[in-house]
Amino acid sequence: MRCPFCSNKDTRVVETRETGEEVTRRRRECLSCKKRFTTYEKLENFNLRIIKKDGAREFFDKEKLRRGILKACEKRPVSNEDIDRVVDDIERVLRNKHAPEVKSSVIGDLVMKHLKKLDSVAYIRFASVYRAFQDIGEFEKEVRLLKTHDSKSSKKNRRNAR
């Protein structure tokens, strides 16, 4: 690691801290100029290929996934940290499959599962695009299913609170 101040190659790690599941923060000190700086190590992207609906294949793009979820959560009370957590969890699930390829529908279903828990409006927004609703009837059906799910979750939470 080169020092960003004097470009010396000799540095030492002063402190190491895990900041996320796949990110390590290291505080370093240059052995020449004695200045300190921080680096972040992240696991190299894995070469997962996504099989699209039309059969085309493309490499998994974490930022593309994040943008899609961000779009669904636009103007909703969902924090960037929540979105990052969802994206990281989906990436972790895909990584743990140990398969070189995965259908895009698997990713879509994972996003739907997370958004259903996170924010019902974001869930419906994503579902309307992902499932390509053709008419208002399909939209209404999905909302009814969501209401049923929310109602069951609320009753279960009330029972567990007692």
C-alpha cells in the first residue's frame, strides 16, 4: 500500500476493524512520513452470471440491483442503510448458492421478499414492474394479497407481544 501523502511503499497497519460483512477498515501509518490514512478492503466481485428472461446472460451488477431497489423506495421512509442491508443480504444469498449462473427471477423474488418486510408501497411499486401487471385487476389482486399478509403479521406480532 502506497502512502497517499509521500508515495512511500512501506506502511504498517495500526488498527483493523470490520465495518460490514465484507468490508474491512484498516488504519495505516506511513513508515516514512508518519502520517496516517484509512483504507477499506472489500471482497472481490464474484463472477456470477444472471440469466435474463430472454435467455441473455450478463454479470451480476450490485449497483444495478441497488438502483432498482432505490427506485422502488423513492420518496418512502426507507434509509440508505436499509437499502444497503437488503442489497448485501441478496448478494450474500446469491454468493452462498455457489452456482455460476442464476435466473433473474431468483433475484426478483429475493427483492420482493425483502421489500414486503421493509415497505409495502415500495413492494407494490417493484411488483408492478417485476410482474409486469397488465391491468388494474392484477394490481388490485397484489394489494389484497399484501393486505392479507400484513393483517396476519399484525395479529402474530400482537400475540407475541403478550
